[in-house]
Amino acid sequence: MHFCVLKSKTIKFVLCIALVVLLLSLSIDGSTSAQVYLGYAPRRVPIYGVDTAEKQVAISFDAAWGADKTEKILDILDEFDVGATFFLVGIWIDEYPDLVKEIDARGYEIGTHSNSHPDMSKIDKDTMKKELQTSISKLENITGKKVKLFRPPFGAYNNALIDVADNLGLKTIQWSIDTLDWKGISAKEICSRVESKLHSGAIILMHNNSDNILDGLRLVLTTIQNKGYRVTSIGDLVYETNYTIDQNGIQHQ
């Protein structure tokens, strides 16, 4: 008799737990009940790469300090007939407006890399918005083109930052291949890092004024093209609409 009562209580307990789990998993306006009633939000992630069957990769350059090699980078990109995206910091834009004009005039995409290059995961939403709006205004005043892409300084982000960027019409972009060119590694090492991680839909991170960027870029582009990949801007790689981003930051359509 005691065994039957105990078993009955156990079954009821298990059924109650199952019901609670089911209720918390139900969707409410795109969020689960657990997220609504327990007060937590799903982790948001930027775009690190793209799920695509095409042999296509995007190359990008962050510019925050220095510009000695930027024109030669543009010459190499022209020579190889490829696309590219430049993420520019507002203070860099202030110092080199003519280079901003030249990057745009040569047909290369420009995104914002913030205005003053702070760790934006450590500032409040109003400051985040001001950082982005200020840099966007500077770019649009020079190029006359809408800014659509944003790369967080240091790759640092949180849900709030992605929300703010979304509200300003910006896609938040990271990378799937880090050349580590900023560490002063050799051109051969830069190329080796790209070659070892190369995949369709990759976003490659480089910097406009790193020590061996010119020789490294030439080796990287030669290697990528020899492997049959097309090199484009990030805007030409990512999906504009009807997409999802998984928890690894891969964009799917």
C-alpha cells in the first residue's frame, strides 16, 4: 500500500515537472515563456560568417590609427579586382577625410567601427547610440551613402549593443578568420592563418596599418584566388533579409 502511494506521488511529481517545462518553453512574441517570466533574454550574437554554398569570402580592414599604407592597400585590391569592406573609427575619419573619400570613390564598402574606439560592452545604451550616430554622421556627410555595417571595437559586444545597432539599421559584424596582423607577424604567417581556416562564407579580419599588411594582403589574395574563391565586400556576402543567426554567429537564409 505504501509503495503504491509513493509511486503515485512520484508519477504526479514527474508530470508536474514536465508540465512546467512545457509551459516555460512556449513562445510568447518570439521569446520563450521562461525568458518572459524568469526575466532573462537569449544571448544575441553578431554575424561571424555566412552559410553559403558559393566559394565566396569577404575581406575587411579596421582603421583606427595610422594611414600610411591605406592607399597601397587600395592599389593591391584594385590589382586583384576584388571587393573589400573598411570599418572606420570616427577619430580616424576626422584625421583622414580625403582617404575616406578615396576608399569610397574606388568602390569599396565603408562601415562604422565606432567614433572613439571604446569597449562598447562597458558603456550604457545612450553612449552606445551616440558613438554610432556620431560616426555614421561623419561617414554619410563625406560619402553621401547610408552606413549599413558596424564592427565593435575589440570585438566586444553584448545584447544591448546589438539592439542599439539594429535600431540604427546596422548589421553587427565580427569575423571568422583573424589574421592577427596587428601583432606584427610576417606576411607568410598572415597568409598561413588565412589558408588554414579558409571556408566558404568566411569574413577575414585585417588592419589598414599593420606592419606587414601589404605583403601579407598580396599573399592572401593570391592564395584565396588560386583556391577558386571569390573575394567580395561583407555587404555582398551577407544576406539582407529573411535570415537567422545561429549561436555560433553564422548567418543562414
